Amino acid sequence: MEYRFKFLRFRFISYGVSLLLVLGSVLLLFTKGLNLGLDFTGGKVVEVRFENPPDIGKLRKALKERGLESFLVQETKEGTYIIKVRQGENFSAVKEAISEFGKYELIREELIGSVISEELRQKAIMAILTALGGILLYLAFRFKPLWGVGALVALIHDVLIVLGAYSLTYREVNLEVVSALLIVAGYSVADSVVIFDRIRENLKIRKTLPLEEIMDISINQTLSRTIMTSLTTFATALTLFILGGYALSNIMFAFVVGVVVGTFSSVFVASAFALDMSRFFKVKEKEETQEETV
């Protein structure tokens, strides 16, 4: 006998949980805001070559000890160190920290102005909007338009909650994090597409069953795939988040939160929304038909 767990019976509870998380995220974004990185705020970049190259961790520690909060340190394959500091930070503290590690050669010192930062911000927003628009068109073409809207609602739900998590923890949001958000969006849609594909197949095979039951059967049939994919992705993201160092940890945070939220939304948001919207428009269509008959 085919095992069936009635997921959609609990959809109104999941609506409540989702609404709480989304409203909380929106509230955080409006009150606390995001800790925007150098890419979006402007600042200074220095590249140096040390006579005796220090450990990158010790260099970061030295910068923190001097009161710097928003900075990024990168080691290049040429053996140089690039230090990016956000606008408003004490830049003289950077030079003090660098001189602590002995003789060094200053290769470059650049100012990233607000015009470039504003341009990057606009491009990041455009990238997100273009991706969302493209996903909606793809889903509307591949499935019923209402199903496409359901998947898009789940996608926006996921992205908002991930941004809310960044706002809550006040982690830095830079271009790398924006890229991670787009990947999380793609992951969320991919999960919804798998479930919708199975629903479409079952609609052809089990024509006598109601839509809610077909959706529950489809979710159960794809559940093992969803759990295995989510667990392996989550385990990898969590490992990199814990062991990957500051820069990688900041990016992996989006995946850690996104995988959990994306798995939840593909089952309880995308499918549930598609079901309720299908029912709503069917009822409306019947009412209009009855009015015309009268």
C-alpha cells in the first residue's frame, strides 16, 4: 500500500508560520536594515606585499583589535594581501595593523566612490528582478500560470526570510551574498518544479481524484528525493559555514538558512498556494456561470 501523509491538511498552520517569518523579516529590514558591504557603500582598497608574509587570520585579528568592524582581507596567488575597508572606518588603523607585521610594499591604494557603489547596487537589484521575472515566465510556460505564481510566492518567501536572517545577525551583505541569494532562489524553484512535475503526471493518471489528494500523493512520491537533496546540501553548506573562514562562512550562511526555508516552502507554500488559488478561481468561475444562467 502506498504511504500517504496528508501534508496539505496542515497548510493553514504553515501559512501562519510563513506569515510570521516573512513579517518578522520585513520588520527587521525596515527597522534594523542590512549591513551593506564595501561593494554597496564605498570605501578604500589597499594591496600590500610583506617581506615576511603573515598568517591571514592574524592579520584579520590585528585589524579587529584596532576597532575595525567592516573589512575584508584576501590573499592572492601572487603572494599579496588585499584589504578592503568600508567607508566610515578609521583607515589609519589599517596602516597601523599592517606595519605590525614588519616591512611591506604598498602596491596600490584606491578609493571606491559612492557612484560606483550605487551602480553596483542598481545592478544587483536588476539581477534579482531579472532572475525572478525569468523564473516566473519559465514556470508559467511549463506549468499552469497559477502554479507558476505559487512557485514565485515560495521563492520571494525564501529570499525575504534569508535577508531577514542577515538583518537579524547583522552579517555583511556584499555581491557574493547577492550571488548566493540567486542560487538559493534557483534551489527553491528547482524543488517546486520537481513536485509540480509529479502533480502534472498524476493529474493525467488519477483523473477521478480531487486535486488536494493528488498533490499529497505527489509530495509523498518526491519526499525521499527532497529529503536526500536537502540533507546533503545542508550538510555541505553547514560544514563550509563552520570551517570555511570569515568570507566563506558569510556566503554559506545564505545556503544554511535558504536550504531549510526552501525545503519547507516547496511543500507547504508553493503547493498549498497553488491548491488554494485553483480552488478560489474555480469557485469564482462557477459563480459567474450561475449568474449568467440566471
